Amino acid sequence: DTTDQTVTGSSGSFQDVKYNTNAIINGWTHTTGGSNQNFVCNQTGIYDVTYVAQIQTTIKVPQEVSMREVLNGTEISGSQFVITDQAVNTPRIWSTRFLVSINNGDILKIQIAIDVTGAGTQLAAGEGFGTVRSSTRIVIV
């Protein structure tokens, strides 16, 4: 993704991570931007999934941030990571990797939640010299 996203909403309420670009996409369907952030699988298999996010707390510390992936609306076991950020306006890079069985037509989403109500965290906060900040890699094994 190449845009900053501010996480808003109720404490502990997961929302979809929005991707405005698709680098290489083969065997999946995804429409960039907008509110529908479904990755639709077009080939049944076991997938090695990695996702990376650059997270920056903007309001208070400590702040708990959770990210997860859901398949057809259900959290994928082993996909969630939780951090407790201790520094305001200090971007940090976090990632996780897991294996999951996905069927043709299944819908995959990446989601984030924070422990404050309102806008308290930026996802994919700009840092460094590159333009791509958060990313997801899904490879059939």
C-alpha cells in the first residue's frame, strides 16, 4: 500500500485494512481502494501468508494494537499479532506469517483494532524513503 491510514472507531473494534494498489496478483481477485477490501481466492490450496505493517501511535501510550486476518468472516488461528506501543509518533514495523488452507471463492481480509475510541493510530505511517508501507504476501505452497 502507498497511503497512510488513520485507524478510527470504537476500542477493540476491528476494521479492514485498505489497500490502494495491487503489485503482483495472480490467483486472487482484489479491488483497490474503497470500503470493500476482499481478497477473493481463485485457486484452492494451502497458502503461506505474510503481512507487514508500519504502525505509529498518535494519541496516547501505552496503546494496544491488534492485527489479524479473517477468512469468510472468521479469524484465522495464528494470524493475529498484538503489540503494546510505548512511544507516541514513533513508527514501528510489525509482521506475522502463518499457513492456512483456503478454498476457491473464500474471502480473506486483513483487519486492525486499537484500544482507544476515536483516531489513535496510523497504519502504514510514512517512514524511510520507499513508497510501499504495508503489504501482504499470499503464496500457494
